[in-house]
Amino acid sequence: MRFFAGKYDIAVIGAGHAGIEAGLAGARLGCKTAVFTINMDAVGNCPCNPSIGGTAKGHLVREIDALGGEMGKAADECFLQMRMLNRGKGPAVHSLRAQIDRRAYSTRMKHTLELQENLELHQAEITELEKTEGGWLLTTRLEAQYEAKAVILATGTYLGGKIYVGDVSYESGPDGMFPSKYLPDSLEKLGMSIRRFKTGTPARVLRSSIDFTDLEEQCGDEPVTPFSYDTLNPGENKVKCHISWTNETTKQIILDNIHRSPMYSGKIEGIGPRYCPSLEDKIVRFADKKRHQLFIEPCGLDTEEMYLQGMSSSLPEDVQIKFYHSIKGLEHCVVMRPAYAIEYFCADPVQMNSTLEFKDYEGLYGAGQFNGSSGYEEAAAQGLVAGINAALKILNKKPLILDRASSYIGTLIDDLVTKGCNDPYRMMTSRSEYRLILRQDNADTRLTPIGREIGLINDERWERFQIKQEKLQKELERISKTTISPTDQVNSILKAHNTTEISTGVRLIDLLKRPELSYEILKEIDITRPELEPNILEQAEIEIKYEGYIKRQLIIIDQVRRLEKKLLPRDTDYSKIEGLRLEAREKLNKVRPENIGQASRISGVSPADISVLVIYLASLKNNRTVGSDDN
């Protein structure tokens, strides 16, 4: 018999990385919030890689933190090893990555939810979702019912989850948890468009069964660079990771058994991630490659489980053991948890607008893998935005819409709601046309004022931010005014670094613009330099060296933002606009873009179609003007 159990402003379904950020954001903005999870022990779980960050993903974590989110702080507290990736490349692609203690991270996030004012954490499977006059009615498997003004779906891979290992398949969430079995039917009953995606995870093996003798070591960076601007003393690296490679024997074992893979036998219907394929998929797709790299990474300080990054598979367990044993260092490894693939339901994100609210279901939001993305960081970013916007809507405040030029978060959401995704979406630096502007070093400059305005940045954090910005501006002014004289010492340094010597005084800023030179190199002759934090020096040097490129990107951004201001009426019927091609009419009616800029990024909408839309908007404006004159 059903019974009424509570009433909330915001209900979050799921307590993974998206659900955590959504719940915390809603509660911190003053809304009474409930977070529902099938299993309390799975809050903040990392069922795949025990890491946070990585290429482009590190940018997302920094941006989450700059807005007032939690992921960066938790990663800093629970890291085992911290590394800055892509240091040999330009600053636009530098990305921080942390190997974390997955159990410590989960515990830390669960406790954060438990301590958060305005937030209640409930272990319950939501089985039914119904629209009501005042919001939404949620029903649990135990027949408890809750009311909420807004609901955020952050179901991860639990929604209709199904595990595949060879010929064996069964209903399950990740890590042997129960799946969300009944909610998919309720969503389809609402009329929502959902589909099946697939992802996978590698085996975990016993540390003592690995022979590390001939494996390449991968150490962390010293000193450690933290994710969060709140982390003042990040600590030291605690572990080393190791690298090994597959070989021709590994390849042959997989090819001999490829017919036993559910992905190739046709048992798996869901579409897998293009940029994070299983090992068998790598072997087939890249048949000319003789070997593939794998990383052996610890899962925590209080466990002997080691994660084999790059080795996800859905082959039968006996085949997995055989091909793992063909790899250097793993010849006698003991598989503690076999690899598996998991198939799950997710929504087509073009059903949502840029706030992540569904266009046809007021007060209903989606976040994370439910929206067709993959990755903890992508999920957390969407959860934060969904939580913020749900709260702002309830508080009758202006929504948060991050555009592509503001952040990787804005790029991620715009890609999802405008272009959709045919396979699990993964953030990459190449997805942003503004990546020189959207660097991880300036995430706070770009987004902390927004986080402050929303209400997620406290006074202490805001004061530190302002002090940092003041120091940065003073340093840029000092560099532009400081003149370096042509002394023997100066020219000796210039000659040693293969750059032209000087015969007259040269401004320090002009020397720093030279690609051969850096702050560190010029330290001895820069006698007026104040003691500054490394991140300030880094940001100043990047701003100087790439000044020309940055100015050009800012001009383009200004042009694009003008198109973003040309709003399209939500009730526009594009099939009735003369001059639009048939494909454009279909795509525009499906996506229902919010503005001309978004319309221009829809696949199948040409520049000629955009011209038609601009003329159409002008005609609407003229008609309104004529109407007002007649009155």
C-alpha cells in the first residue's frame, strides 16, 4: 500500500558523480533537496577507472571547482598520484589527472552529502515518475511516495542495466549492484525518447600476483598541483603506476575467440564508446597495430586490487585470463574481478535545452550518463549545471547558461543538446574551437565570478580569488613596464637558449614572448620580480606568449555571441518557413534551438538556412513593430 513520505524542492535520482553535484548545488542554494540511491554504499562510486581528470577532463574538474562544485576538492583529499598530462604540448591541452583511492573518495562524498544542510540522502529505488500540477510524484519500490517541484535524473549505468561477460548476461548495475529495473518503463510512458548505450570496464587483479620487475614506472609530479583552488597544501604522491603492452600472442588469443564476444555475436544491442573501446574492439579496428598500451594502477591504499586501464573487455572469463597471462608482468596474475560490459538506457539529449531541463517536461532535468555522455567528470559537470538550474528555477531567478566560449562545460552541454550523440560522448580538447581561451589554468578567472553571483562561492574563497586576480594584473603591468638592459649576463643567457642577443634595452614582456624563453630562464636577470604563487606566474606567461592568438579568438567569440543573442521563439514551426531546406526543417523542429548561434551548429543546417532564419526573425520584429504602430 502506497504512503506519502515527504515533500522536497528538488529530488535527485542517483548518487553517482552527477547526482552528488546536483544534490549539493541544489541544497547549497537553499532548496530542500533529496538524493535517492539504490545502494548507499555506492555513493560516489568509481566502477571503472579509479581516477579523476585526464585530457580535457581535468579542465572540467577545474571548471566544476571554479563554479563551486565538489569533485576537485574530493579528488585532492583522496589522490594517490597526481600528474599533469601533455606538458610537452601547448598550454591549451595541459590537463591534470589524479589516481585516487576509490573507497576513500566514495566515503568522503557520502559523508559530504550526509553533512550538507537542506539535503537528505535516501536508499531507495525510484520506480515511477509522474507529472503533477505542482511538480512531480516519485514512487519507490517499497511504495513510498515523494513530491518534488523539480527532479534531476542522474541514473548513470543503472537504468535498465545489463551485464555481459561472454555468453553470460544478467540484469545488474555496475559492481554487482541492483539495476533500476522499472523506471525505464515509466519514462517511456511519459513519452520520453530513450535508447541503449554500452560501456565496459577492465578486470582487477591481485597486486602480489604481478611481476613489476621489467615494467616501466610512471611517477607523479612533484610538487603536486591540486585541482581545487581551495586546496592550499595538497600533500605528496603516495604510489607509482606501471606500464605494460599487449603483444602478438595477446592479439591472436582475442582473434581466435572473437566469436565469443557478445559485442561481435550480436547479443549487445547498445552502442559503445568510440573513444574508449574494449580491447577486442581495438584489436579488430586497429588490425595493423602490433601492440596496445595498458596502465597498471592501484585502486587504493587499503586494497590489493590493481586496475588494468586500457583492457576493458566482454570476452568470457576463461579467455580474459588467457590473454591477461600473455602480457609482460601479468603472466601469473590472479583476476579478482573479471572485466565486463554493461548496457543501459539513456535519453536523447536533444530533448533538453541548455539548462538541461527537458523541453517537454517542465521541472525535469537530465545529467551525466543518462544524457548519453561517458566519464565521471562529464557527469559531474552536468550534475552541477542541472542542480544549479533546478534551484534557480524554483527561486525564480535567471537560469545559468554557459556558452561554448565560456567553458568546456558549456561546450559539453551545447554539443549534447544541439548535436546529440550516437555513442557515449566523451569530452576532448579538440571539441572546443576556443581551447586557447578555455585553459585549465584560467578556469577561476572565467567562472568563479559566475559561481559567486549564483551563490556557491563563499566570502573566503572570493577574497582569495580577488587577491589572486589583483596580483596577476600587477604582474602583467610590471612585465610590460620593466626594461632589461643588454648586459653580458643577459646576452649570455639569451645565447645559451638559442635566441637573439640584444644591443639595446628590451621590455621584459617582449623577451617572454620569445618561444625559447620562460619565466624560469629569466629569473636571474628579472631582479624586480615579486614572490608569486606558481599558478600566477604560469597564467601570466601564457597570457603574454599567446597574446596575439588570444585576441583573435576573442574577436571570433564576440561575433558568435552576437548570433547567440538572436533568440528564436520556442513555438516556431520550421516546416512553415519558406526557403529552408527539407533536412533543415526536420532538424530544427527536432532540436528547437534557443537562438541563431545554436541553430548554426546543428548538423544538416547550412549557412543558407541560417540566412533564412535571420530574415525570418527580422520579419517577425517588423511585424511586431507594425502591429504596435497600428494600435
